[in-house]
Amino acid sequence: MPTPSPAASPIRRLTPRDLTACADLSENRGWPREEHKWGLLLTAGRAYGIDDPDGGLVAACVVTEYGPQHRPDFAAVGMVLVAERHARQGIGRRLMRHVIAAMQTTPLTLHATPNGRPLYEELGFKVTGRAEMVRGHFTPERTASGVTTRVATADDLPGILRLDQDVLGADRTHIIARLPAFADQLRVAEDGGRIIGYAAAWPNMDTHVVGPLIARDTETAQALVASLAAHTDRPLRTDVDVRHEELLGWLKERGLEPIATNAVMTHGTPELPGDWTRRFAPLTVAAV
């Protein structure tokens, strides 16, 4: 009996039990395995995949929804991967069309690499912005910031959630409430006892990824990054909205180097909700 073609294999929902297969797929495409990140996405998001008849996965992607459970305000698509030996066979296109159909009228967003962008444009996504990835060992400034930062506590969670929803334009409690367990550091910035920003640093291979980074202004964002950097020996990595030119310039002055620039794309909406001026970096480009 002939082996069924992966292009015709059913698309199914993935679960945390598929974590190793997802990490194997990342490695197959030359990406880091990122098992820690996959673990978060598979529990907080809705993942789809196609099984390889020979074992493992032919393709996978994750959709993370924000807002009311049954009527999300928008959703982020990430980790769209097709195994190397099955590439250029229309499998990624089929998987993305499945996602778009499953999400119905929910607006979508994603970060596209230059290689992936033509497919997403063909599917109706529009470029609405750009994000630059920077990485390196952070060199601290000689003068202390005037912004007060400290380690976040359990009592801070309601304030963090209120600020996050105000800035993102949607409730993402199911993601933010996982940060204390997911991240190695979670810090807040205060002004008069009021939280004006927060940031996390989470482990990803040999780096600490800074994200989310939500702040009242650039000075607050800088203070949060510096406070995270002061408590790790790892290189920092983050993806910054290119409209935040001042923060990007400061990070490069402090030793972080540009690695890549990805297009921020949307489907079904001209732009993301919320206040981009206070949204400096996502938790991860795979989930916003």
C-alpha cells in the first residue's frame, strides 16, 4: 500500500506532548530547538501540525489569541515551519490557509522573514511595520537612571495586567500570568507607587530574551533593560519596533548588534490595536 503524501495528510491540533517533535522540526530548519519557548506556546496557544508518515512532523505553526475567549480581539501566528525535505510543495500555504479559515474574522498578525513574506502577501497579509532583532552583551551606563525599577512580586500582577491590556488593546492574562514561571526575571518600573512599565528576561539557548518590554517612555524602557542586564551574565536578545529609534540606538551603543529585520504583517485589520508608543518589544515574535 503506498505511503500517503504529506501534502494530503490531515492537519491536527498539537498538544504539549508534541513538544519534542516541534523542537526537532525547528532544528531541521536550522533554527534553535527552543524547547522552553515551544512549551509556553503549546500551552498558551493553539497549535496545528501535519504528521510525517515516517515519524515526527512535516509542518507546524502556533496561533495565540488575545481578548475574550470566544471572540478574540486579534491573534498572533508564529513558528510556521515546514521540514526541509517537504519544502516548496505547498504545505506551508495549505497550513496557513487552514489557520486563516479556522480564525474566521479574527484579525491576525505575524512577523515575517524575507523568505516567508511573499507567501503571506499571497494570502492577504499586509506589511504594517518592522521589528529589528539585536543581540549582544550589554555594557552598563556609568550614570544611574532616574527611573525606579525593582523585582516584581505576586502583588504586582493585577497592575501589570491592567497596564498590559491598556497598551496592547486586548487582554492577554493567559500569557502574562505565566511569566513568573516562564521568565528568569520579571521587573517593574514605578513612579509614585504606580507601575509605569514592566519587562521580563527569559532563557533561550545561550541568551536571555528581553520581552515583553512595556514602558511609559524610552527612559523607562532603558531603565528596565539595564536592570535586567545587571542580573545576568548571558547576552541579551530582543526585537524592537523600528519606530523606537532612540531605544534601538541606545541598545547598539550599549553593545547589542543588529541580527535581522522582520516585517510585521496583519490580516483583516490595517493595524494592531493598542498604543505602539509604549509597546517596545514583544514577549516573542511568535506570540506578540
